Amino acid sequence: MIVNETQLRVQYYETDQMGVVHHSNYIRYFETGRTELMRRIGLSYTDLENAGTVMPITNVEVRYFYPAYYDEIICVKSSIKEVPKARVSFHYEIYNEQGKLLADGKTTLAFVNKETGRPQRAPELMIQTLSEHLLKV
């Protein structure tokens, strides 16, 4: 399993009048965590797109346990558990500064040929990079 942790500060615009993070922002936190995980292992969306692959999200799952609040530092723990074939799943856990699990979830992304718009298998660049990192763990 490949794991990355990203720390974020909850911004005022992400909250309601009670200072509680609006539920939709957790999906944004997932995206930041996913992007940073990929960057850490040497893959970026730009690299994949330049190689002809885009990755639309096909499914999002979120479970909320406790709220995050304005100005808190939260930790987004993102992981990939297996080398993808036709889709890739990222798993997430979001913790507050005290280590309390606030939410968890998963996103599933497909691989689509940028020019044709047709589904495709996982690009070799991603398979190779993920395989190398999964073997290190």
C-alpha cells in the first residue's frame, strides 16, 4: 500500500456560520490528498494528460464521523492499495489535530483516452510507477 499524509488548514470560506466545514469540502480535501500522493511518487496529472490519458472520477464515497472546524489543521491520509487495471481507487482518512478520525472515503477514477474520449486500460507509466512503489513497501 502506498500512503501519503497531507496537512491542510481549514479555511473560513469552507465553513458555515457555526465554523463547521461544509460536507462538500471533504471531496476537495480528498482531491488535494490524491494529487499530493501522486506527486510524491513521481506522477502528476500533467504527466498523464501529456501522455494522452485523463482520469475522470466515476464514484465518490464519504462517511462523516465528526466535524472539522475553522482554522483547524487537518491531516488527509491518502492511499492506493493495488496497481490499477481499468480503474484506480484512492482511499482516504481525515484526522483532526488530536488524531480523531473525522471522515473516511474512497474515490474511483477511470482511465480515458484524451483524444478519443474512450475508456482505456491504466497507462503503462502509472502501472510501472505504482508497481515500483508498492514493491518498496
